[in-house]
Amino acid sequence: MSTSQSPAVPRRRTRTWVVFSVIVAIGLLIAATPPVIEQIAGRSIGALVNESQGNSTFGRYDSAAELPEDVAPSWLPRDARDIQVVGAGPNSGVRGVRIDAGVASASTPSACVPATTRTIPWDGGGDWPDLSSAETYTCDPSWTLAVIGGHWYLWS
């Protein structure tokens, strides 16, 4: 009679190790998915959910020349780059648009005057800096502008 261990025990340990490894790999994949999606899309998970539910629309443009007509005000400088436009979607129940544009021009448009009241941009999802201490301007009757560094943040 042999005192050696049965071959079933090593197989059972191997299967347990494989199942454990698969579970760990799936867990790591799930944990890594939101940052990967956010980096790929350049937007937060909340912004992607808002867009998928029809609450917002999103557009990214390399230059002001690529913007569709009537999306941005005519006074947005032609040198604006890396432009993100978040608009209210058909299911949002609100009207609104916000624009983040990198602008080399340092001067504010002549259509803008320092704002006498504080408004806040419509939140269509995604990140914006804290604008509470930024100087804001009222431009035309329907646009508000905040300038922070080389970026213009506009909302209507």
C-alpha cells in the first residue's frame, strides 16, 4: 500500500489558485475601468452618464474655426484652442451651455462688462474649476465669462 498523496489534492489546489487569480484580475479590471474611461473620454463618469441619458451633449474642438454655427458667441477669439462645449440635452428640461476654451488673448471682449450679479453655470457634468473668486463679466445679454489664466469659461 502506498502512502503517497492522491493526485486529486494538487488539482484542487490548482483550481482554487486559478479561480482566485481570475477573481483578483476581474476586480482589478473593474477598479481600473472608471479612470481609464475618464482618461479616454476626457470627461468624468458623471458627464458620460448625463450624456448617455440625454441630459447633456458634449463636443470637443481643436480650434474656434471648427465650432458649429450658433454654439459659441461671435466674440470668442479665433485663436481659441482645445474647446469643450457641454450643452443641455433633450431630456434635461433646462436650457444651457457652457464652454471651456484655451485662449491666448489676454483682453476681454468689448461686448463684456464686469458683472454686477453672480450667476453660476449650468452643471451638465464634468469638471470646472471653482469660479467663486474669479472676476466675471456679462457679455451680450445672455453670456457670462470668467477668465482664469489662459482659459475662458463661458456659460449661457
